[in-house]
Amino acid sequence: MHRRRPTSGWPLTVKYRNRIEEGEDSILTVQRARHGRFRCFPRTVRRLTVAEARESATFPAMSEVPLQVLAVVGSLRERSVTRIVLEHVVERLRARGAAVDLLDLSLEPLPLYNPDTAYDHPAFPPLQARVEHADVYLLGTPDYHGSISSPLKNFLDHFWREFAGKLFAPLVASHEKGLTAIDQLRTVARQCYAWSLPYGVSFLEDDVGEDVVLNPKLVQRLEMFEHDARVYGSLLARQRRADLAGVDPGFLARYRK
Ligand SMILES: Cc1cc2nc3c(=O)[nH]c(=O)nc-3n(C[C@H](O)[C@H](O)[C@H](O)COP(=O)(O)O)c2cc1C
């Protein structure tokens, strides 16, 4: 005899915001049975204003603290093209509301990392506060022997927990697309429980003039890069804050204070 599936204990429950336009904002609870049928339970929550509706449709919400970016120049060269490209992205980020802290390792040199002494160095606590404060790390490096530069690696070695749940965004000066250097930054991100953009941007010396990015294709790629670093950085920052404040068993649980 055919029996109807009981309505309680359905396996999957999804809740999502039903409408993001002016008017009623409702939460729609959808339950889906294994055999594919759906049950919906709309529940009106409250009315949204136009501004709120627009805000909830884009990230980050305008009412939130601005995205905090730490931009690290990993070349010590005076006429570094990495610095010029990084500054180009920094300007765009600032113009779109991000707060950017520029760390130029040629102006603020870090001693070579030694675990026995690094944390007692007077320069460490203020730098740690800057690293801790950031949501996104814009990491600029020249490609040296298919690797990231030693100043950038030295900077990264000083930190670990500070990077967890945040976003790495790599920029590489390279004659060879910088893929191995980008991969190394992804590896560092993984080791530190950070996220990485799914791509990096590389460029040649000829793409850059005296203090300006010349190549229009690179300008276009940097627009995309700036957008993605800002948008995905904001999403991750928001979720990271929620996870740190919450009680759910995500990977950030271990970083709760
Ligand atoms: C020691 C050294 C090693 C380098 N190795 C590579 C390399 O393996 N692949 C590459 O594409 N470029 C390599 N380069 C070239 C630099 O990546 C390139 O000149 C870059 O634009 C320098 O960036 P900067 O102007 O920001 O310092 C190397 C340069 C130096 C000095």
C-alpha cells in the first residue's frame, strides 16, 4: 500500500529574504523533501524603505564601518613598479569608501623574522595592531626567481592568527604572469586560515610610466581587481564579525576571545 511521507522532519530547510524592493520584506521559509516537493511558509517581517532595500541588495551595507585595507609594498626598489600599481588600486579603493593603510616596507623596514626576538621588537606591537585592524591585505610583490620577494615573505612570517578569516589580494610585477608567486600567496593564506581572491593581477615594467599605470588593459583589470577585493573583502569581513560574535562551530570559533 502507498503511504504518504510524513510532513514533519523534512530534511532541508532554507530561509531567504523574499523581496528586496520597497514594500514588505518577508522571510520565506522553504522546506524541500528528498523527493523534490516544496513547502513554503512566508512570514512578514517588516516594511523596508527604498534606501534600506537598495542597501540590503548590495555589499557592504552603507551603515557599516568602512572596509579596512592594509596595502603592503613588497619591493624595496625606489622606482618600483609594484608600488605604482598598488597606489593606483589604493586610490580607487579610497575613492569608493575603503580606509586604506599603506605599508611600504622600504620606508618601514622590518628586521629579519626571528621567532625568539620578533615579538619583543618595539616596532612589532604597532604593526600588529595595523595588521589586526585590516579586513583585506593587498599584497604587492615583484616576482623574484618565481617567488614572492623576501621583504613580503618576511612581513608575512611575523603574523598568523591576525590573517584568519580575511582576504588576500595579490599583485605581482612579473615577466611571466607571476603565477607561481600568486600561488605562494594562496598557500600562505591557506596556512593562516585566510581567504584569497581566485586570481591575482600581474604586470610588466612597460605597463607602468613614471608614476602612472599606462596600459589600458591593465587599468581595466585593476578595476575588476579593486571591485572584487572591496566587495568580497566586505562580505568576508561581515561574516567574520558575525562568526566571531556567534556560537556556531565554524573555523573562526577558535579565534573567539
Ligand atoms: C633577483 C631578481 C629575480 C627576478 N626573478 C624574476 C623571475 O623569476 N621572473 C620574472 O618574471 N621576473 C623576475 N625578476 C624581474 C622582476 O620581477 C621585475 O623587474 C619587477 O618588475 C620588479 O618589480 P619592482 O619594480 O616593483 O621592484 C627578477 C628580478 C630580480 C632583481
